Amino acid sequence: MPKAPKAKLSDNKKPIHPNSRKAGIITRDKSHKARVDGSRQQKSLKKDTILDKYLWFQAHMDETKDVFSKRELTELVLKYMRRFEEELEQIAIVNSIGCRANSKPQHASRIDSIKFSQDRENNEFISTGLEVPNLTKKGNVQLFKTWEGEMRYFDNIERIKISQRDADKLKDSNPK
């Protein structure tokens, strides 16, 4: 016959000394769990912003084209960087009407979040380049058109970085 399992004392009945080994293990486990959860949240937030960016590109790309040139992709990136201008103008109009001109502006938190994301994207665009789907290859364009925004197929999409240098080349080759 197997032995009967011993009854375990629960942690609530007997207090743990703060300098004991068990207390060290518990605090170490709690801090590890907090670090892991924090990194998961950061990764999730980063993937969500990248997913939003890719969905924007999918919604605003020309559906009739099979391949985009580097120039067209750069123009699409510049359009992406200006996507909040209309919303900021609308907020400015609302804030300029009547008695709101001198008081606390309406939608201040939204303005701050837009400015923060614009600054971050602008710095990334100037320094290393903005990572966007590579629409210069036919197979990747077809994959991107059929992609439905699922994260499991996200890594199959090839990426390319478009930077300020590419935009400067675009301006130099097309003087107005």
C-alpha cells in the first residue's frame, strides 16, 4: 500500500522570518515575475505599434500595383509620417473656438501622445530609418496584400528601412 501524503503546513499559519532562506526565495520569485511581466508588456506594446503601422500601410497602398519602386515607398513613408496633421488641425480649431482659447486646451492628452509618437518616429526616420514592409518585391507585396493582420504571419513579411537619406534623394531627383 502506498504511503499517505503528509499534510503540508500552509504559509499563513507560521510566519516567515525576513532574513530566512525561504523569504529570500519568495522575494526573488516575486521580483522575477514582475520583471518577466514588465518585459512581456513592453514587447506586446511594441508589437502592437508595429502592427498598427503595417495595417496603415496595407490600407493606404495602391491595390492595383504588384511592385512599388523605392521612390513610391519613400513617398508612402512620408505620407505615413504626416498622418496626424489633419487630426491636430481639428483639435486646434476646437481649442480656438470661444472661451477655450484662454483656458486649458481640450484633448491635451491626445495631443501629447501624438507629439510623442511623431517625435519618436521622426528620430527613428532621421537616424536609422523607419522599418516598413518591403513592397519592392513582388512576392512580398502579394503576401502583404493577403495578410489579414494576424501576428502569427507577421514575421513572414520582409522588412526594409526607409530613412531621411532616401527622402533627400527623392527631393534631389525631383526639384519643384
